[in-house]
Amino acid sequence: MTTELSARVTAYQSSEVRPQVAGIIRRRFFQEGAIVQQGQTLYQIDPSLYQAAVDQAQANLQSARANAEAAKVRADRYRPLAQMQAVAQQDYTDALAQARQAEAAVAQNKAQLDTAQINLRFTRVPAPITGRIGRSLVTEGALVTTNQTDPLAAIQRLDPIYVDIQQSSADMLALRKALARGGVIPASAAVRLKLEDGSDFGQTGTVEFSEVMVNENTGTVTLRARFANPQGVLLPGMFVRAVFAQAIDTQAFLVPQAGVARDPKGNATVWVVGPGNRAVARTVIAERTIGPNWVVTQGLAPGDKIIVQGTANVRPDAEIKPVPATAPQRIEAPKGRQGAGAAQNKGG
């Protein structure tokens, strides 16, 4: 049960490069449209203020460590004196508290130094992912801020790549009912693509998952397939046609279209070879086609012989001489009325 649905190409990974600190762009280190690697530096923001903040935090940390060392020595000296009651117990308690406060001040200044170093590192803007980078949206000398809405550039990973396929919820419901009835089994989720110009995409993809909700605006469910895209033929936003087999109907028959006719009510009928080699008309259910064949889901049984040639001359209960459709035909010139009647009765 092959399905052809519209689909749109989506990047496997997509990331907008944004600054995490404010400043002036000093340099750009990439070529627009090139492949960049994760962690590669893309922009350099002026680091002067952030380097100064690091130096100040380092000086504050050194001062805090010196104060902590002095407070610890003072508390250590007060301990034996307090035990001998040479000094007041409160003096020792105050000295011990000051030593602990000094240790806390060291930890605070260490955290401030770490923050300053992180901000300094953020002045070199790295690539969040590996992929193809687009045009730069800022130039050297531009002022960037931490909370700006516009990105500096966008990176997209195109190999592999996703294709989002839209299937109506009604078709999916019908497929699930068919699977529940029996005789229909799920097919392997291999997907082929037809590009916008009608050509086939050389790679075969696989369905990754199906969403668990229906889009309220379109009434469709999204199926996501993944494709290898080594040549970069598929680009994000491109419209394609996805062709894939969703299920296999083990009880259906493929009947050549020449063997299926429609009565005035639109019902599908076929001529089968009945007992005694007589033509019998039978109504069948044929709702769809695959290539040159109708898919008949009801009305036929294994072993039925269907007349696919000469059906225009077949009449109900007419005696026929059935031969395989692949057998070579012998066409002879009619000999009078008797020859023409004989040729008419040899249909099938």
C-alpha cells in the first residue's frame, strides 16, 4: 500500500549564533557559506573590559586569601590561651568567627573570578554545532548585546537531514482500521523522494517517528524521515514528494486495469472463468490503483481466472476457451459469417 505525500525538508540541527556578553565585534574568523566545526571561534568581541574584570577579581582573591590566613593564625593562637583562661573565651570565639568569615570571603572572590573568566571566554563566540554557516548578519565594529533578538549568524547541519511528511488524519485512521481487521501488516518504513523538478532523489530514507497529535489547522499528522544528504541536494524549506509503503495487504489482488470495468452505478466488475469454461461477471471492490493494476480487496479468491483480453465480446454464461494472457495470439482473417461468429466466441 504505497503512499505519495507532500513533504518539506528540515535541517537535522539548526542553531542561531548569539552573543553572551556585550561589546564591539573586532574580528570575524569564518567564511560565509563554509562548513564550521563545533567549538570553532566565529567572532571576537573586544575583551578589554572583561580582561580588566578578571585582573580585579584575581587581586580581590589574593587579598581575601591574605586576610583569611591572618585570621586563621590569630584564631589558632587564641585557642591554647582560651584553654588556659589567659584570654576571655569570647575573644577566642570572635577570632574563630572572623577566620571563618575570611574563608567565606575567599570562596566569594573565587566565584567572582570564575564569573569574570567565563565572561572573558565568551568574548570569543564559538560555533554551537557543526554545519554550514550562512551569511554574517553583523560586521566588524558592530555593537552586540547579551539579550539582543537578532542572531549574528545561523548554522544548519544538512547531512543527515530530516523530511517532514504530512499525512491526513483520516488516511492514518483508515490504515489503522485496516491493520486491526487482519490481512494487513506494517511495511518497512523505507521512503523515497521526488524532487521539485520531478526527478528522484538517489538516497533512501527511513521514518523516524510519527507525532502523537493532529494539527488543528491542517488536519494532518507529521511523519519525520531521515535521509543521508552527502551532496547537499536537499536544502531546508524545500518541498518534495515522499513515496513509501505504509502497509502490505496480504489478501489483496493486483488485477490488470484492462480486466476491470465499471457498471452504470460505478461498481467495479470483472469477468472470471466459471465452471465449464463459461464467462461469469463478478462484482469486486477496487478502490485504488498501483501502476498498471487495480488493487482488488474483495470479490476474488485464490485460483480465480480473470479475463483480461477480448472482454468487449464476452457475454454472461458464454462458452469460452481460456488461455494464459501471455500466450501468443493467432489472428486470422474472417471467412464469411461462420468465421466471424467463431472468432467472436473465442474471446478471453
